[in-house]
Amino acid sequence: DRQKDWQFGENLRTRSSGWFPLAYTEIIIDDSLG
């Protein structure tokens, strides 16, 4: 599975979104959404 080691998300510094290697990602919960 090609997506196994990848996470779709947004780079908060550059505001670009796309697929990132899991080793370079972390989950951030945005409480302001709701």
C-alpha cells in the first residue's frame, strides 16, 4: 500500500497541503473549529 507511510495534511508554516511522510508529521488538534 503506497499510502501506508504517508499522511495527508497541511504545512502550517507554508500553508501548503498534500501528502507528507509520517516521520515528518504530527497531529495537531485545532479546538477553534468547533
